[in-house]
Amino acid sequence: GRVSWIFVFEDSHPFGKARTGGKKYSHVLHQVKEPLSSITSMCTEPVLGGSLPFLQRHIPLNSSREENPQLSKACLEFWVQWHSFLTEMRFPTYKIEEVELQDIFQISGLGHLYLEEPLDISIKSNHRGHRPKFSWQELYTMDPILAAKAWE
């Protein structure tokens, strides 16, 4: 299996190294992470850079079309629009902070591959430096409507 937000979109020009070779996945899960941490983390990604044309083909991302787009607002908008898109797709959804790993295996149809004794894998393997975590006040200052949607 693979984990990537990019794989959900049908696109003849996928962003980055993610290529499926035309294959489809039998199980797609919608993983939700606490919004403040997630939006903060997204500010380390090329939301207004190399991935922008790909994103604009699939979600409105209106803030990216402004004369001087702000990365933080674009990340907030991306988070809201992305999760709204996935909610409409009706994929099984779980909050990463509230689920057990074994349950993810079961939901995805891979329960038979679950190991009681986990492999020694670092939780820092996809870690990168971030700015201080956003507060709800900061998000509401950026855009109260988007912040309210992220709060839901």
C-alpha cells in the first residue's frame, strides 16, 4: 500500500514522484490529523510552488490566485478544501490521534498483515522543522470562514 494525498485525484499529470502506473486502489482511507498541527506542517510544503498547478486542477484554492498569496492562508484553505473533498467522496474516515494501528489494518482489509510486535520504525522518518504551531486565533485572523470550517 501507499500513503499519499496525491493518489486520490484522477490526474494525467500527477505532482511529484507519486505515480500509480494507471493502477487503482481497492481501499482508500481518509486520515484526519488535528488541524492546528496539520496546517502548521503544511507550511513546509510547496503549496504555492511546484504542486500549485496540480492543486488548482482539483480544489478551488482561491487564495493562491491573489496578487500576493500568503502561504499560511493557502495552507488553511488547502486543508479545509481537501478534507471537504474527501468527506464528499465518503471514504472511511478516522482521526489519527484516536485510532489504534490494528484498527487501520482491519478497516483497510489488511488485518492479516498486522504484526503484534511492531517493527522498529522511527516516528521521525517524515519529520521536518516547523514554525510554532498555529493557534485558533491566528487562523481566525487569517480567514474567519475557513477557520470555522477547520474547527468543525
